Amino acid sequence: MPGRLLVTGDDLGASRAVNASVARCHREGILTSTSLMVAEPAAAEAVALVSELPRLATGLHLVLCDGAAASPPRAIPDLVGTDGKFPSSPLRAGVRDWVQRRRLRGQLEYEIRTQFERYAKTGLPFDHVDGHHHLHMHPVVFEIVQRCMEEHRVPCVRLMRESTAARPPHSRPTEELVPAIFAALARHHRRRLERSGRIRVADEVWGLRATGRLDAALLSHLLRRMQARTLELFTHPREDTEQGRLEEQALCAPEVRRIIRDAGYELISTRTLGKEALA
């Protein structure tokens, strides 16, 4: 079934190595979109770099774990340490944000709004929002994210919904719990968005089960199994780690582009998808 494929590079701004790899995968490969971590060390360099790539869709990679906050620690003392860093574990952060949601909701909103505002000040097109370790889909967080998206007129968000067709070969049954949790959250959030009618999502999002193992062979395997009408594949290319280089090579491989063409899929970006929400 012919369809449309979005390919996103996450973690832009995390380092110069990530920035360089994202740029290369867009210029030479199939990468169509990227997501910026606004408080990470190479964020300013990333903004300058992607400003020279007008066809690359850009958006906010919301960080609420395993990274730096955009707000000063004194403003969100229950979310970060004195170093301004969130907990490294997404599970720990997610459980805390739920169990202590009444006390933390105000601080979460302060930090989320700060990241939205910092992104808006970059001057980059605000094509989409997604989240580091998908924590933007947390039930407490997503309500705030949706309000901020509507205020900033951001037309596209990632809802992690990965079908069983995206299972890598030889995957274990124990790996199915996390995809099932995200799929349930995606169904809930999709109903909220349908009532709003202002924000678009891809029919499916792949990359969760492939995280940390994506290479040209696995990417080719996944692309041959695509069936969704609109599918987003998120990736993590970076040139300073072995796994990151494998993902970069996969995204730039000629045979990968050929598989996409032969499958009848059109490469699009989140900007294209978002324009449909604003039409």
C-alpha cells in the first residue's frame, strides 16, 4: 500500500557529533526532520547549522529526563538536582511525575513552557514536538504539551504507536511491555487531539524496538514491512559512537532509498504533515 514516510533525527543539539550527523543524513540520506534539545551544549551550533538547511523540518525535543533543564534549578527544585540535570532514568522520572503530580504540576508546566519559549526564540520553523525517551506522552505532561502547542501553533506531535510489524528479528517477548504502554497512551492522547482538530500525528511511529540496534540490515527489514498510510521513523545518528555511525550509514545507504522507492512510499517531513492541520 503506497504511503508516506517521515524520517526524524532526534537529539539535535546534544553534541557537535549529533549535529554533524543529522546534517549529513539530511543532505546525503533520507532524513527529513530533526528535533532540538534546547538546553544541551551544542544547541546554539545546531540552530546555526540547520538554519542553512531550509528543507529540513525542525521541532522541539522536549527533555524531562536524561538531560539538562532550560529553567534554573531554583525554579524547579523538585525536578532537577543542583546541577540543573533531570534524573537519568525515564522510568524514575515518569513514576515520580505521576506519584507527586499535584506538587510537581506547576514546576513541570514552568519547565515545559520555558523549553517551548526558548525554541521559539531560535527563529527556526516550529514544525513539531516530540520528547526525549517519549516522556512528553506522560499523562500529566501531555496535557501541558498540548496547550503549549496550541498557543505556539505547532501543528504536529509524535505519538509513539509501533505495530508488531516493527519487531526486529529474534526479539524477545519481554520487550513488548513498553510498546504496549505507549500504544495505550497514544490511543488516549489521539482522542484528545481529535477533539481539538488542530494537531496532526502520523498513523504509526517506528523506532522504539530498534533503538540501540538500528543498522542498514535492520532498517531495510523494517522498510519492507511498512504498511501504515503515514509512518514516522525516529533515529539517533551520531558520528562519535559505533551505534551512531551505523545509523548514519544506514540512513545514507543507496539501497535504503531504493527500498523506499520500490515500496511506493513518498519521503515527507513533519512540515508537510503539519501543513495539513493548518489548511
